[in-house]
Amino acid sequence: MAHQRRAVYALAALSAATFCYVTTEVLPIGLLTLIAPDLGRSRSEAGLLVTGYAVVVMIVALPLTRVTRRVPRRPLLAGSLGVFAAATTVSAFAPSYEVLLAARLVSATTNGVFWAVVFPVAISLFPANIRGRIVARLSIGNALGPVLGVPLTTWLGGQAGWRAAFVAMAVFGFVTCVAVVLLLPNVTPQQSAGDTGPMPDRHRFVVLLVATILAVTGAMGAFTYMTVFLLDVSGFAAASLGLLLFVQGSFGVAGTWAVGRVLDRSPLGVVLVLLGLLTAAMLGLYGVGASKVLTIPLLAVAGMSFSSLIAGIQHRVMQVAPSTTDMASASLSVAFNFGLAAGSLIGAGLLATAGARVIPLFGGLLTALAVALLAAHELSRTRRIHRTDRGTWSVRPTHGRDAEEPQVTSMRT
């Protein structure tokens, strides 16, 4: 019983750590108008604090995960959080833009390793039959980042200056680091579900990563410029944006919690359904986004489905991981950050050339392509298996003394 309680507390600490990483990664977005003039830089240069972070994660996640594959998981996670908190502290007191950017990039180097390890470690603390539920519970921290972490730190930055927001996240990071040290048991790489997934399949894994890039590119292209869409297309007042984004984020948290109840029973089905809902919401925003009444529920469905989808894809990736689950998680982190950067870049281009209304259409078409890719691959795989099963056994009659008993021979097709 005590072991179970400690596992639950450790899971809560790890979920708090995911909240730290998600909030801090996008922290400069809400503070651009404060950081840029204070450091004598343009807003676009301040935006590189987020873009550069994502690029570093894409570059170092896989190599660092491979290098640290034999390091015990508690010191690895605690060390990542410690470096993250220290770098965020340097960010808070950075005397120049160059120092701030360098500190952000140092923090980004720990990001890929953290995300590669945290999910395999979390599921190793609980029975194998509830892994999907544990992935969903851990993902609550991810979902809370946009709905709670970003608004609060943006508000704090507006009240006390942008540096105060970084100080707050640095303190929270140090507290979380201590909690991980105290609560997480000693876990070796072999004990952290770091071997292969229960259903290793390289083809499934690659298709899933491609579908993730498509879905994240489409979704983040739309979400990055959702405030512009709500103002210019839906006609909402600027004062209502905070409430609308809260609706989107809170449904994301609720969806992530709820999906844990079904993820273990139907992991692929959950991913396909959530991708379908996300597609419907995006295309719906394009079609009826001028209606305020219809936009609000569509925004809620989009937030719910995307946040839940992250948990579903993470769980599925660890199921079909062809090598180790930590390397698979690192690959997913690379795919996600690539989609994030590509989506925001393409969305910016669409906003400048075609206007805000077409951005959800772009997102919906890409998520629809992701659904089609996953469904087509699974259908093709099912047909192949059925053909193989039908051709596995053939009955060949023989003549002579054994003619009365057909001779069964195995023949693979």
C-alpha cells in the first residue's frame, strides 16, 4: 500500500515536471511585447526564443537519449530538471538578449532527454494493464501548461515584469526537482520499460510518426493564430479572448483525463477517433467560424481532441516501439517539435497571403490526411495478415499406403 501511494505521488511530481517544461517552452510568446523593448530587440527576434528552443530539441533529443541510455532514471530526470531550473534562473536575470537566448538553448538540451525518459519511467511504476491510463494522467501536466501556466505567467509578467515570470518557473522547477529526488524510486533503464514495446513494429512506428507530424503541423498552424481567427473571422471582442482560450484549454484537460479510461482497451481506435474529431472541428471552424454561437463548441472540441491526442499517440508509440521506448519517445519529441515549428511557419505564411479564415482549413486537411494514412496502413496490414493466414496451411493429398490420410504441410506465403 505504501509502495502504491509513493508511486502515485511520484506520478504527480512527474506530471508537475511536464507542466514546467510545456509552460517554459512557450513562455516568451505571451511576454514578447515586454522582452523585446527591454532588451532592445524586435518582436521577431524575441520570437526566436521559442523557435530556437524547438530547433535545439529536434537536433539533440535522439543523440542525448542514446548517450544517456544507461544512466539510472532518477538522477537523469532530476539532473534534467536541475539544469532546466538553473537555465531558467539565468534567463530571469539575463543582462542581454544573447545571454537569454543561450540560457534558453541550454534548457532545450534537457527537454528531449526529459520527454524521452519520463513516460517509460512513469508506466514502470504501475501494472502493465493500466499503462494507457498512466500516460493520460501524466499528460494532465502537458494539458495544464497552456490553460493555466501560460496565462498565469503572462499575467505575472504584465504585473511585475517579464523576469518575474521566469523566476516563478525557475522556483517551481527547483521544487519539482526536489520532489522527483524524494519520491521517485531507483529505476534502472531496464526497469523503466526501456526495452521494446509490447507490439514492436517498425512500419507502424514510422507511419505513426509521419501522421504525428501531419497532425501537429495542422493543429499548431491553426492554434498559433487562433486569437487572430477569433478576432477577425468570428468577430469576438479582444476582452473575451482569455475566456475563449480558457474554454479551449479546460476541455483539453478534461479530455486528457477522460481518455485514460478507454486508452488501454482501444489504443489505435482512440487515436483515430480523436484525429477525426480534430479534423471535424477544424473544418467546422473554416465553414461556420463567422458564427460566434457555433465557434465556441467547435473550439472546445478542437482543444479536447488535440490535448487527448497527444496522450493517445504517446501511448501508441510506446506500444509499437521497434527499438527502445525511450528512443521512440525521443523520436516522437522530434516529430512533435518539427510539426510545431512547421505549423507556425506555414500558418504565418497563410495569414500574410490568404487571411486567417483559411488557416483552420489547412489544419483540417492535414489532420484528415493523418487519419487517412493511419487507417489505410492498418487496413492494408489487416488484409496482408488475412491473406497470410489463409495461405499458411494447405492440404496436399498423397497416394500410396498413406493415401487415406491427407498429409498436411506448412507453406508460408
